[in-house]
Amino acid sequence: MSARDLRRAALAALLLLAVVSAAAAVASPACKADPEDAEEPRCKRCAPDGSKCLECWPANGLTAGGQCVPCNVTTEHGNRCIRCDGDDPSFCTECQPRFGMGGATGYYATAEGECSECPDSYCKNCTSLTGECVACNRWWGAVNGTCRPCVQQQCLQCDGDVNKCTQCGYGRFADPASGRCLNCTDPHCGDCSEAVDKCASCDSGYTLDKASKKCVACAQGCNSCDDAGAGRCDENGCDAGWGAAGGGTCVRCSANCTDCASGSKCTACDTGFSLFKDKCRSCGPDCNACTFDSSGKPQCTSCNTGGLDTATKACVPCKQQHCLSCMDDASKCAGCADGHRLGQAGACEACKAANCSMCDDDAAKCTLPMNGFRVTADGGTEACTVQNCAWCSDAATQCESCASGYNLDSKSNSCYACPANCDSCSNKDTCLTCVDGFWRRGGTGQCEKCQPGDEGRTECTP
Ligand SMILES: *[C@@H]1O[C@H](CO)[C@@H](O)[C@H](O)[C@H]1NC(C)=O
Ligand SMILES: *[C@@H]1O[C@H](CO)[C@@H](O)[C@H](O)[C@H]1NC(C)=O
Ligand SMILES: *[C@@H]1O[C@H](CO)[C@@H](O)[C@H](O)[C@H]1NC(C)=O
Ligand SMILES: *[C@@H]1O[C@H](CO)[C@@H](O)[C@H](O)[C@H]1NC(C)=O
Ligand SMILES: *[C@@H]1O[C@H](CO)[C@@H](O)[C@H](O)[C@H]1NC(C)=O
Ligand SMILES: *[C@@H]1O[C@H](CO)[C@@H](O)[C@H](O)[C@H]1NC(C)=O
């Protein structure tokens, strides 16, 4: 008998004693079913004769005597327990799966009565005791207990068979016959999950005609007309650069204007522009925001990269060399280019060592080398000798980490290339993170180009 079993036996004996003495004191308590919205709902369903409870609400365990007691699992993730042994509320029998299609892993009850994350991290629902996966997060399908990537692009759900899609991405229908994702018949339809030619919701700028289940266009320059109807525009529904013109229509604003009361009366401008006589006028080179004097001359208040000339109220290039941004009158630098340090007078001073990114107060000693170099004892730099090595702080011949797109083989002290379009990898076939614009297909570890319809993938979301 394990310590756990011993403890359970002792607990059961204690409980039995308690039940016996309670039964002696009061007549058997009648079962009362709680509504789901009760403060702490316990019993969900009583026996027809009301003598005991048959089913408890989640997070409760049913005792042998037919009572519901709250689960009390104190081990890690114990708060994920939704069903426990009523006679030992610390022993969990069922844990919380994940709902929806998001990216989080579900939980399952182990043989020890604890809640543990599903062994497959892409799994949202796995069976108690074994941890076998039955449902995976989007883009993945549960096959033989583990999650595999869905074969088809645009497929969100393929549990059971990675070739057979049961739910497709935006604007696509999962064809039960072929298991493929088909474009909705209506090109402006976003959701046709019921039938390929039956639309349930439309792209921005369109509204659903409930009778025909087709998408019909809003007014020009309008993004929503669910209330106003086809060919018209809802209140506040006009696109940026368009203004509400009354009567459910939108009118294009004048140039560089983002919002307007009418085509000729602008109320808000693009960055770098400001209102002058109801129109947007440029604030001038490098200027972000400005006002205009009565003659229409811009008075800049904030510059992009340069400094503000206090006399002319215009943006001028920073006066210091190697300066990336400067303050007020453009004579004081605020940030220097790589390989330079900011001196006291607001000037940029070159680091003495070549191939140095940052240096100390008197510029003599390099404090951070450029990629592929190391700092020597005297504060100079020397190149790492291993090809494609980014970091070799101890000795030039000893690579510690490789450039982006390469991985270190520490045995041979060399950098090998990752798979195509991969930023970092664990071996030459398996990518860990892809470069921008690519997503990593789990299971294969290859990087695939983000395509229209992949917007739901985190890597493909700008
Ligand atoms: C839950 O269990 C812990 C230890 O196992 C105990 O100290 C605590 O009193 C219990 N809480 C409830 C509400 O029974
Ligand atoms: C998780 O899987 C079990 C077993 O297949 C099923 O009974 C349960 O409804 C599933 N839960 C969710 C949230 O999908
Ligand atoms: C799943 O398991 C069965 C039985 O072990 C096997 O025949 C089948 O090929 C497996 N399917 C996949 C996709 O691995
Ligand atoms: C489906 O729609 C996409 C645009 O969302 C388009 O690129 C693709 O060619 C269409 N496929 C077919 C088979 O019409
Ligand atoms: C300002 O408007 C003009 C004319 O429409 C356009 O060519 C230009 O690209 C606009 N500039 C900005 C920054 O939007
Ligand atoms: C390192 O410094 C030398 C000397 O200034 C220069 O010729 C070389 O281009 C630099 N290499 C890199 C990668 O910056």
C-alpha cells in the first residue's frame, strides 16, 4: 500500500465514522439541486426520491453517501480540477480541458490524482490517466493521441485525420465530402461554415442580406452598414479619409485629411500635416506636428529625427556628426550611431577600437563588440575566427553563439546553417523560430511563408 492509499483508507474510515454519527444525530438530509448560478453550486441532479445527489456541478466530488463536497486539490494546477473523489476531495479524477481554439494547453488527471498539463503542448483536451490527446488547438489535429499539423493550409481543425479538415479559416468552408477548404461562393463572405453558398457574416464594407444569405456592399467609403443597410452607411461607419455626409453616405475628405465634416471641411489630418483654413497643409520636412501662423507658415512643435531650430521653428538636421537624434536647437545630440559614444557636450565621439559597438567614458575601451568580434584584454577588438560566429567572448577561436540563421555545433566548434527562412534552430532540419513573414510548422519544424488566410497564426499577425 502506498502512502497515498494509506491516507485515503484512513480518510475513508474517518468519513465513515462521521457519516454514521451524523446519521444518528439527524434524519437523512434531503437532496437539494442548486441552480448553476448559485454562489457555490454543489448538487446538479438529485435522485427522483430526493434521498441523495446523483451528479455534482464541476469542482465538486460525489461521496459514496450521495453528497457533493468541494474538491480541494492542493498540488500544482489543483485549481484546474473539475471532478474529484467525494470521499477524498484532494484526489482529482478529471481536470479542465481548454475551450475554444486558442493556443493554451489543457489539463488531465494523473493516476496520482493531480492535474497535469497534457503531454502534447498543442493539445487542448486529453484523457484522464493516459494523457492521450483527443482535441488539439487550431492548425493541429489529434491522431493516435498526439497532435499533428493539419495538412491543408487554411485548416483550423483536423482532429482524427490530418488530411480531412473539419473547420477552415476566414472565408472558407470545410467540405465534408472532400475534407478540403473551399472558398466561400460569395467573395465578400467571411463565414460560410454552414454551407459554401450560405453566408453568415461578411467582410468589412459589406452587410449580410438575410433573405439571400449573400453579402451586399455598403456605401462607398463605408466600412459598416449592418444597421443602415445596403448602399448606405452606419453612424461613425465611414473609412479613415472619408467623412459622414448625411443621409447615410460618406464623402472623400480632401488630401491628407483623416476625418472631415464634408469634402471641403477637414477636422483631422495625417501625421506631419495640420489644419489651415479647413484643409491639411504639410508641416514641412521632418516635422511631425505643427501649428500655422496667420500667413500659413508652419511652426513646428516636434521633429522626426532632426532638431527644432528655435528661431525659424523648422526642423533642421542634427548639427553633430554620427548623431541619430538631437535635442531642441539641433546642436545637442541625444543618441549616437553604432561605434560612437555620447560626449558631455552633446557630441558623438568615435570609439577608439575598430569593430566596437559601445565604448566606455573616454572611448578608449570597447565595452560591447560588434557581432563577430570580441573585446581583448586591452579594450581593443579582434574577429572571431569561426565562420558565421556572432559571439566569442573568451577566445577568438572558441565560438559561443552563431549569427542569426546559424546554430552552434559545440562539439566541432562550428556554425551550421539552419533550414531555409529560419532564424534559430535546434538542428539543421528543425527550426525553432522563423524569420519575419514565415510561420513554423510544428511536427516538421520547417518555416512556411505566411499566406492570405494565415492571419490567425501569431507569426503571421503583424
Ligand atoms: C484543503 O486541504 C488542506 C490540506 O490538504 C487543508 O489544510 C484545508 O483545510 C482543506 N480545505 C478545505 C476547504 O477543506
Ligand atoms: C474532452 O474530451 C472528452 C472525452 O472525449 C469529452 O467528453 C469532453 O466533452 C471534451 N471536453 C471539451 C471541452 O471538449
Ligand atoms: C494510428 O495507430 C494505428 C494502430 O496502431 C495505426 O495503424 C495507424 O497507422 C496510426 N495512424 C497514424 C496516422 O499514425
Ligand atoms: C480563394 O480565395 C483566395 C483569396 O482569398 C484566392 O487567392 C484563391 O485563388 C481562391 N481559390 C480558388 C480556388 O478560387
Ligand atoms: C498627401 O496628399 C497627397 C495628395 O493626395 C498625396 O500624394 C500624399 O501621398 C499625401 N501624403 C501623406 C503623407 O499622406
Ligand atoms: C572591422 O574594422 C575594420 C577596420 O576598421 C574594417 O575594415 C572592417 O570593415 C570592420 N568589420 C566589420 C564587420 O565591421
